[in-house]
Amino acid sequence: MNQDIQDLQQLLEGRIGGAVQYACTYWAGHLGLSPTSEDFAEEIIDLATNVLQNSCPWVEVMSLHNQLGEVVNSMNRLLDWLEKVSGFY
């Protein structure tokens, strides 16, 4: 359990860093603000598919930072964005 790890915050700062934490937390928000052109949408869908197929590291980072609820929010934002671009397909 995360609460059983001594010095978890120090480990996170040393191993993960602020940039990775930021990316894990806010990628979906940035995606929602991105353009929805057909070319861009295809690239993002490929990237999102890859991320979701290999999502364990992302979910683990979010868990370690006590932000599992944001995983659900991010998935909802992704679905909203996909709905916006679905007109291209």
C-alpha cells in the first residue's frame, strides 16, 4: 500500500519528478484544448491507443500521487475529445 512506503514523497521527487507528474495529471486537459483537424486527430488516436494499451505506468504514477480519481476524469476528457473528432471517421 502506498501509505506503507517510507519517504514516499522523497522517492517520487527523486524517481518521477515534476514534469512526469504534470504530464500524467494534465495530458487530457491539454488534449481537450488541441485542434481537431483530421490529420492531428489520427495521430492523437494512435497515441491514445498506445497509452491505453500500456496504461499501467500512468495509473501507477497517479496512484502514487493519490490521484486515481483524475484517471477517470482523464478518460472522460479523452472520450469527449474523441466524440468531437469522430466526424472525421
